[in-house]
Amino acid sequence: MMGIKFEGEPPFDLGLAQTASAQVLESTVVLRVTLSVPNVRPKPVPVRVTMTADVANTLLDHLATAVRTAELHKRRKGR
């Protein structure tokens, strides 16, 4: 079982992603995210994460689960 966490108190909290892109380079995936951290930096911060394809697939699964959970929560709250 593999877990991926990005957490911590500022300045280690990643903040909100403004943009995201991924690029496959041979056997790795490079994820580029531009983050907004208004309480720490006035300008968005670029972050680059290099990972294997297996880790990228796991991240995709975790993100898909998070999106579904958020959508369900939003629907329940809207009742």
C-alpha cells in the first residue's frame, strides 16, 4: 500500500493549485503545479515533482477518490 501526503504548517502547506500539467519522460512522470500561497508568497510558486509511472497512477487514484468524496459532500450539503 502506498500513500501520498503533502501536508504541514506554512510554508510547507502546498496551498491551492492554480495550474497543473504532467509530462512523461522515459520511465518517469513529471508533475508541474503552480501553487498560490498568499500568506507566504505574493506570487504563485512553481513546484515540480518527478515520480515513477506507478506512483503517478496511485496519485491519480487518490485524486479521483478525493474528487468523488468532495462531490458527494457538496451534494449532501446542498439538500
